[in-house]
Amino acid sequence: MQITLAVAKEIYRKAIDTRASDAEGPAWWSQVADEMHDVIAARTLADAAAVIEWWHHDWTVVSDTPRAAAKRIREAARAIRRNS
């Protein structure tokens, strides 16, 4: 699934952080878009979680896991694809 920057933002906000804003800056959002693409394209949920595992430290503060986040990202992408 090819995703635009706007779709990457929508997926991230739906699956990870509803408060993420454009103030994060274009470089940050570009990196997020690349990771959203890689998570969505991953063969398995475990592979998808490995893509974003480096975020794990931040997630442990809110009792989240890379696997749970990868699952939400993939579900958000499917929902957006169905609604487009």
C-alpha cells in the first residue's frame, strides 16, 4: 500500500497519538510515513512490530508494546483503505 503523507498522519493519529500535530515538523512526519509504510507492508505482525520496536521505551511508559501498536497501525490502514 502506497501512502501519502496525509494518510500516514491519519494512520499515526488514529493508531498511536491523536495529539500528534503538524508542529512535529516535516522531517519527523516523513520518517513516520516511511515507518507506517514498512509496518503496513510487513509480512507478519511480528515483522511489523520489529520495524517500530525502537519506540518501545516511550511505549512502556504508557503500557504499550510494539506489537500492539503495529496491530493498531495495520488496522487503521485497512480501515482507511476501505473508506477511500
